[in-house]
Amino acid sequence: MPTQVSESFILRSYPFREGDLIISFFTREEGKLRGVARRARRPKSPFGAGLERLSHVRLAYFLRENAELANLSSCELIESGFGVQPGYECSLALDYFTEISEHLLPPHEANEKFFRLLKSTVDHLRAGGAVWPAVDYFTLWAVRLTGVLPEMRVSDEVAELVNGMFVTPLAKIATPEWNKTTLQALRRSLVRAVEQHVERRLLTVPLLEAL
């Protein structure tokens, strides 16, 4: 199979051998993959800052048939993960998006709508948008697009909120005008559904709840 180039989001990186990284990345065409970026931890890395969390890149990689890991050869930076607004709250939201994506997305399964969801929420924060609307919007759409959305018996207020998020662009969502308690209850219900599905607790959730 020849080298492929795909628009991708970097999800996570892990040290591997001396100077190398294992990269988890989400491609538009082939879904979530993992690969080895050789010499990525060295001063003159061929990848530059392109392997930072939630950097939007064009990634070149080679994946042999039946191989678990691809070989990453280069990446062209489209939007840096460093370009998002600074601050602990925003950084934690990005960690949350990454953790949800890592656990919910199956490997080697394209999901164009989820790719667009990830892009829209990161772009929203990059443009200075409010953090909590992005967190709530991302959570609701993530569980829907991955088939985890539970059947919820909810109040009319929650139903209106959910339906509004499904038909309103993120940039026009203004969650401060909604009841904070209602939003928290919805968020906890969705997170619980995710945790039951992946059979583990999400590390970022207690940190978000403490804000």
C-alpha cells in the first residue's frame, strides 16, 4: 500500500523507544489510527509542532496490511493546537474532547460527521467562544454519532434543550440562558452513558465538575 496523506486531528502521543512517539490520530477518511513517529522527540524533529494534542494536520503515513501501527513520515500543520484560547478551563475542555474521542471512536472506522464535530468545537474555542457550550454540545453530539445516546426520560425543559442543540449551530448556542442545574443533570446523564459503554471512568470529568 502506498503512503497515504489524510486530513487528521492528533489525539494523543506516548513516548516510544528513544526519541520516538506513538501517535493516536483521527483521520477524515479512515477513522482513528495509531502510528509511530520516528525521531519526533528529538530537537530537529521532522514533525515540528504538528503532533501536539488536537493539532489539525495533513498527515502522511504508511500502514501495512494487518499491521497495528502505521509509520508516520511527515505532517503539514493546518491549525495548531496551541492556537486555541489560553487558560486552564479551555485546556481541560480540549483534554475532555480528546478523552471522549479516544474511548468512543473504534479504530479503522471512518466517521465524517464526528470529524466535523471535533473541528467545529475546536474552531469555536480557537475563535474565543465560551467553553461550556462547547463541552455540552460536543458531549451530546458525540454520544449520538457513536450510537451511545441513551433513551432518556427527561423533563420538557431538558427535551427542549436537547432538541435545540441538535438543530442549532454551536456558535449560536447560548447556554447561560438555560437552567444551570438542568444542564448539569443532562451532562452527567450523557457522561454516565459514555462510562458505561467504555467500562471505565473518564479522568477529565471530575476536573471539569470542580470548575
